[in-house]
Amino acid sequence: MHAIRLHAFGPAENLSYETTVADPSPAPGQVRIAVAAAGVHLLDTVLRKGERGPLPELPALPTIPGREVAGVVESLGDGVAGLWLGKRVVAHLGFAPGGYAELAVVDVDRVHEIPANLDFAQAVAMIGTGRTAMGIVQFCELGADSVVVVPAAAGGLGTLLVQYARHAGATVVGLAGGAEKVALVRANGADLAVDYTDPAWPGKVRARLGGRHATLVFDGVGGEVARAAVGLLGDGGRHVVFGWSSGEPYALEGVSEQVLGPVMMRRAGGPSPVRTLELRALAEAAAGRLVPAVRRFPLAGAADAHRALETRGTTGKVVLEP
């Protein structure tokens, strides 16, 4: 099969497109998927550089990166019901990589059938980024009185948070860097789309809100953008932190609340919190309430996808297509 392999940790150029990689075989309880779309996550770029991030350990080299796939089940391991064969499915592979390839294997209990109105790339966006969005919003009650600020609103996660808040009736301020991204945020339904590279942006937001204060900041960016966004909050406002892509965490005592992965899982509850959030994400997309934005690259362009993601040159969820 064709696949992307990493033989040494380092820059994006180390991602090697190879045409003679051995096909994986499904173990008992697994299915093999003919991959039509593979998700690219910021964590993939961290692991590629040799940093393990939140994972317990780095993958053994050589490795095929990628932990989100969608496609058609084309082979079954022992003990898997025959009804899965030929199904359009999506799965998060968990800690096991292997997604940047034409074929991927995964435990059948991680697999979801794709709703009919979603294509493969959209399904990949919802199984990873959508799951995270559902994990974040479970900490917030939004309504017509809410004024929500979303930094990085043109990204895959920001796009979904804007849509969720708008569907709940909130007034949404979407922040993005540059005129092109701002236009996408506006088209996505934000009441106010603002270029955060303009030093005067906080004052412009205050003027447009006409005396209203923000009630909630959804923050995965941190740094100066977060600091300025939190400055828009009124009394009782909340700063919900789920990351800091700027590399600089920001928190304000009594206002900021971290809702990172383990916290999300505890709130979701149930025997399989991850699956609970995945099912919610797919249901929201199937109902048309959340429509993921997708940036597509060919599988052979994985290095380009990584570079674009690392330099904030993407909008929406980044997906590789074999």
C-alpha cells in the first residue's frame, strides 16, 4: 500500500511518501479500513518533532502517523460480525498511529457508521475535532443573553464552536488572523468577525457590542489574544481554556477554567466517555447543526499539510486523501 512513514523525528520533510509499505492485517476483534480520508491533528506535528505532548510515550520508529480515519471496511478480523463488511465508517485510532495510509486497522468497538449526509472528510473532522467541541461545550450553558468570544474561529474547532454558540442563540464574536480568515468566520455565521492582528481590535469589539460585555471566552490559543479577549468579559464572565496553540498559557484567577482532555472525559461520564462524545458529535453533524470546514491535501502532500498547520496557514480541519 501507499503510506506516509516517519523514520526519524524532526521537520515536516521527514514525512516520507512510500509506495511499497506492507498492508496491515486485522487482528481478532479488528476491522481493516480502505482509507478515504485521514485527519491531521496539531498533535501529529508535535509527535513528528519528537515531543510526546499528552501521550504516555512516543511511537516506535519507523511509524505511520495519524490517528483519525474514515473509509470503507474491506476486511474483518476473527470474531467481528459480518455486517461491518462494506460499511462506510469512521474511527479514532486512540494512541495507536497508522492513519496516513491507504489501509488502516482498528478495534471494531472504536468504529462508527458514517451518517448518510456526511462525506468521509467531514466524518473525520467530527470524530476528532467534533468530539473535542462536544467535550468543551458540555461545560457551558448558552442562550440569547450570552456573548461568546471564539479565538482562532477559522480553525476546525473554532468553526464548530461558532456554529454551536449561534445555534444556541448566543451573540458570537469570532477572531481570526487576516482578511481571508475573517471573511470565512463571517460566512460561518459569527455576528462579529474580527482580525486579531489589528492591535485596536478589542476597542472595536467593545464599540460594536454597544455596552454589552462578553460572558464567555472559548480559548485554545492563549497568549496576548487570550489576555485581550478575557479583558472583554463582564462580571461573572468565564474563560474556558482547552489549549494554548500560541505556546503561552494564559489564566486569570477566579475567571479561567481549564477543561483539558481528562476533565472533558470525567464530565462526559458513562462506560466510554470518548465514545459518548463521538456519538454526540456525529449526531450534531447528521442533524445539520454542525457543519465542519475541511482543508484537503493529497496523502503524498502530508509534509505540506504539516507545514501549513504549523504556520497557521489552514482553515478548518486538515485532512489527507489517498
